[in-house]
Amino acid sequence: MRYLQRSGYLILETNWHCRWGELDIVARQGQELVFIEVKFRSSNRCGLAAESITRRKLASLGRSIDIYLKEKRLLGTMHRLDAICLDGVGKSVRMHHYKLI
């Protein structure tokens, strides 16, 4: 989260749940609301962290985002979906920040 804060993100919520799933991080960057999916893989046996963000996962995140926006009365707010993917162990962890949608 320090990375996000240093990059100008204001963290609003973490681990927000609804019936469709969980939003790992909800943040604001300027006027834009940013939903951030966090994925971690300590080995590549099951693929890289980014590879776990499938169409099915994106659909689930989309439904969760819609519910969040409705519940918080933020419909019409500019928003996007990012992913922070971490691969590796210890000091050899590599981080990638993707702006998905």
C-alpha cells in the first residue's frame, strides 16, 4: 500500500465484500475512483500472477464494482480497474501495476 500512497493514491477501503466477491483495494487518484485487484504468486507452477486475472474474474470484479458504486451512491463517477501483480519470494519479488479497464 505504500507504493500506492507514494504514487498519489488515497486508500478508501480494503477487502470490501459483496455477494459477487471482494474488492481488494478501493482508492482515489485525483478525481478518479480506482478499484485495485492484488494478485501474488510465490512460484510460477500455476502461472504468473497476472495470468490469474481471467475473463471470469474480470466479470466478477465488474459486478462487484457496480454494486459498490450503487451502494456508495457513486454512479457516474469516473472509475477504472487496476491490477497489482507480485511474483517471487523475498527480495526477488517483482511487481507489475496494470491499468486494466
